[in-house]
Amino acid sequence: MDRRSYLKALGASGAALTLAGCTSNGGGDGSTTTGSTTTGSTTSGTQQTRIVAGTAPGFQPFEMIQDGELVGFDIDLLEAVVEQADGYTLQGWEQYEFGSLIQALTTDKIDTIAAGMTITEKRKESIGFTNPYWDANQALLVREGSSFQPQSLEDLAGHKVGAQSGTTGEGLIQDLIDEGTLAESNYNAYPKYPLAVSDLENGNIDAVVIDTPVAETFVDSRDVVVSATVDTGEQYGFGVRQNDGDLESALNGGLEAVRDNGTYADLTKKWFASGGTTTTSE
Ligand code: ARG
């Protein structure tokens, strides 16, 4: 079989490929280990399905733009995971608003989501998830020095509150609205969390509901503090299409491999140990 009909055959098997010769980006420079696979899945001639990952930067330290470049824990982790995932290589990254990622996945614009996305029953109605790779709760973020120090979600009643559209943080606020605790007019939805935090600093809103690890990054870098946390017991997973069980298992295998080979611990140290002020050079 020549290369063209080989690629055609791959495409016909439902693999949605857009090949352009060699790797463009993100194809294997993210991790530092070599030679830990013994299955030969990376040798040339073996069928490799190229996948495109989607993310939503503005969620530090998981994904953000630094010096014009997409970086973060999720970016490094997924790249390392795919490198260890049998039969797959990462073609590159596409950026979406968080609330559009699931649709981008189900309409084949991307093949996986790496965006600090919480595994929820609701989302599982439309997409699948890998095994969890991170735990989080929700934090109530307020202005530094503010006299408003909400200790619970209910304390948000009568105040202006913000969150990112489509997030679980927004879901908590929506519940407050649905049960009549918070007036709908007191909720501001933002396309990205950094905009919500700016509005908080400016006094346009009084609190932001946001994932704990990201709240901590903002505490380090902006004039905000956490007044309380809400124990939601969330877990992040990589999103995959429901009919893409092969990719799901391959990514789960990759996750296990990066935990075993130390890469997961290295990346945790790189992005979380020093208060979120890491640069990407090694
Ligand atoms: N964990 C939350 C959720 O799943 C927030 C995720 C926001 N992620 C992002 N990349 N902006 O809804």
C-alpha cells in the first residue's frame, strides 16, 4: 500500500485525520523521559492516529497563554500522556471558550478536551471521560481587605457574584438562583475567569466562585483572597467522544504510565510547588 492509500484507509476507519507530513507541534517535546515504552508503538510503520486536543486558556496553572504561548499543567500532562498512549500522537492544540469545548468535541473539531474539566453526570450524558487526574473543590474569592467574607454559598445572597460560563462554579450559582437565594440579576457570567477576577478587583462584583487550585493562583498574583471553600469533591478528567473508547483506554494507559515513570510528579512540582510562578524552561 502506498502512503496515500494507507492514509485513506486510516481515514476510512473513522480516524478523522488531517496529516501534513511530519509533526507540526506538540508532538513529543513536552516530556523528558524516553525509552520507557517497550511495545514499539512509536516505530515508523505502525499505525498512529493523530489527535487534536482542545483547551480553554485563562485557567492558571492548568492552561494559560504566557509570552504568546499556550502552556500549563494540562498542556504538559496531556502531551506526556499521549506520548505514552499506544497508537496515538498529538497533532496540536485548538483553543475554545470553555463552554464550547464539549460541542467542539462532539462535532469532531477536536478529539480530546484537556481543560481542567470536572467529570460530571450531566456531561457524561454527551461525552466520555478518562480516569481522573486531579481533585478540586470550589472557592469563594473576594477582594483583599473586603469586609464581605462569605463563609458559605448562601452568604452570597444579595451580592454580585461572578463565574466563568459553562463551569461547575456557575452551576453552583445557578442552583442558588433556582432556589431563590440569589437574584438572577446578581450573577455576571464571564467568558474567562481572569475577567471575573478583574471585575472583582474593580469592585464591579463582590465574589467569584472558582475551582480551588485556580483560586490559589489568583491569590498569588492578584488582589484577592479566598474567604471560604465549598467541598464539591470534583475530579478532572480528559474528555473524549463517547464512541471513542479506543482513545479513552489509550489515554488511561498513558495516565498510568506517566504516574509510574515519575512524569506526573515532575509536572505537579513544576506547576504547583512554587506558587504558580514557574517558567517553562527546564
Ligand atoms: N472544573 C470546572 C468545570 O469543569 C472549571 C473548568 C474551567 N476550565 C477552563 N479551562 N477554563 O466546570
